[in-house]
Amino acid sequence: MKAAPFALRREQFAALAQGGGGPSVVSLLADARLSRTLQLVKHLAATQASAAAVFALLVSLERASPGSVTRVLRHPSVGAWALRVAAREAPAAPGLHRITLAAAVDAREPVTVEVFRCDVTIPGMGTVLLAEPGKTTVTPVAGGTRVGSATIPADWRRGADRWRPLPRVTVGTRERPATFILDDWAGEDEPPSLRPDAAAVPATWRTALDSAWHVLTRHHPATADELPRAIKVVTPLPGGTASPVSGTADAAFGCVFLSPPADPVTAAASLAHELQHTKLIGLTDLFPLVSRDASRRYYAPWRTDPRPASGLLHGCYAFAGVAAFWRNQRRAVAPPADRLFAETEFARWRKAVAEALAELRAGNELTELGRQFTGLLADTIAGWLAEPVSRTAVAAARRLGSEHRGTWLSTNWGTHRQPDVDGLARFTG
């Protein structure tokens, strides 16, 4: 298993910076993250004797069944695990045993691993219930794979006694499908601020994601082209919040965390938003866009707290995607109220992104590539600012922006988190 070098051509970088990129570029970013995960695993094997022995099993599995290990390494929880363990210099062998188990089940190859609990999470597949922890033999048998005291069906997507597969949701049409794993991160260290809903009902999420996918394929084809290349996993979050919640985690490339959406358009907008975050996460695996010593905090028109330069850049890119979504959606809706809402969202976020980019570019915390990236994104937004929008929508957008600034100031003014006053003053109403 080799970690290959990656590079973007200038036109690919420019396409990403302008808000798009296309399926092939998004696939390249996903491959680059796979390479990073593999490098981290190799580092762990090189620095921990107990991990080296397990890594040798992975190498033999990949030789016996090419692709079996790399499919497991692509899973977001594996990338997050590798980064966490490397950063903490924690023992890697327990996690590597689970990765080896997953690859062996995928490849249907015999191997002996060690498990450390009876309910064993197999990354990207599900949970197997064993009689006891310890040395466990994986053996191909008729109709499946024997794992200790349990048998996982050959089609491991099907449930069985002592085997609970992760639900997989396929949406769309035969001509244009998309498949997502619903992963509740059982047995994993999920991102601390994003607690999965272990009681999520797969059928409910199948309906919600299918409806969102219909919106994307019908009215946002470029987003629909990119999304399945970047996002493979959806982690449901609990409902009950005042507004829908969505998020991504830098370490878990390919996973989107979503609370139950209010409607198909809201779900589609959330997916478009998180796709942009995912692409920028992948790009910054390859190139630093913000200086390492950046320390200033900025006002962000979409947050209640002051943001560092990296956070503001992420917000600019994600909300450029939101503006693009509503730019297209306003042409797709017929009821006047829906059209006004879409126009207002477009007017609000194009202006917010333009102002935030100007503030970010006025400082000195971007790298040279960061300046190129934000310059190209600013050019895209400038074109959108010239597009006609109804006066009513512009007025509503201006009011929402002013209300946000007022709330932000009342929360943050005078605290240690206060950003540069002159910078905030440049945000006009």
C-alpha cells in the first residue's frame, strides 16, 4: 500500500475557488484524504511495535484482495481515528485490529485479530456481538464469514443473529442514484459537539434524503454531480432544535452530521452547504490557505461568536455555496412567498460573503494561495451582486443582516473575544 503524491492543476484549483470543481476534482480530494489516512497508519506502524504486526496483516489482506483495505480506510471514522491516535500518541493496535477485521470481512479472507470488547464496531459495516473479547478468528464459510462466535452474511448489508449492519440508504432513480451509510459512530469518539442520534429511524431518513436528492438533481445538477463523490456517510443528529443543525468535522472527511430537516429544500440546502465545507477540508489537506500564526478574530455574518481566519474562510466558502443554492432555487419555485424567500436568502448571503471576504483579504493572515483562492471566490460573488433581485428581497436581506450584527454585538462587545473594531465597522447595513 503506497501513499501517492497529489497535485491540482491551476484550472482545477481555480474551479474549486470559484465554488465548484466538478466530480473528478472532488474525487481527487477524496483520494488525497485516503492517502493522508494511509500515511498516518504507516506512521503508527513505524513507531509502535504492536501496531506494526497488525499493519503487516493489512498489507497481506490488500495483496490478497486489492481494494479491501483502502475501502475501509476511506470511511470517515477511520480517518478521524488515525488522526486522533497519532496526535495523542495513543496505542494504535486496538483500532488497527478493527480495521483489519473490516478488511477481512470485506475480502472474505482468513485472519486472526484481537478484539477488546464483546460488541465490536467494524468501521463502515456494523457491529458484531461476540461471546468474549480476545483472540478472534475470521474464517470464510458457506454463505458468509465466521467471526468468532458470530456469522456475518456474505452480503454483510443484511442483518443476522449477532450482526447489526449499518443502514444504507439508496435514493434517486436508477439513472441517477446516490447511496449513503447512516452511521451513528457507535463505539467511536464522535466529534464532541455533534452527538449522533442512536435512535434514528432509517426509513425516515431514507424519505428525507430521497426528497433532498430530488431537489438537487432537478434544480442543482452541479451539486448533485459532486455530492456522492465527497459525502458517503450521513450521521443523524437528534431533533428538537429551534432550527435544523448540520455540520462536518475536519478529521471525518466524507461524513455530514444532520438533524431531521424541516422540508426537502432545507435538507438540500444543508447538503449543499456541507459539501462546500467538505471540499475545502480536502483542499486544505493539500495546501495551507491561512498562515499558521494567524491569531485575529473576525465578525462572521453567520455565527454568534468571533471566528479565526480559518473559520471565516470556511464560512465564506460554505455560504457562497448557500448563496449559489438559493440563486438557482429562486428560478425553480413558483409560489410568490417561496420565490421571495429564495431571493432574500440569495441577496443576504451574497452580500454577507462579499463583505466577509473583503475583511479577510484586508488582513495579512492568508497565504499566497489563500489570497488567490479568496480572490477568485470574490470574483464569483461580485458577478452575483450585479444580478437583479427584487427591492423587497434586498430590504429583507439588509434587515436580517443588521439584526444579526446587533445580536452579535450585544453578545460579544467588551469581552476578551472582541474582534478589531475597525474591521466590524466596515460591514455596512
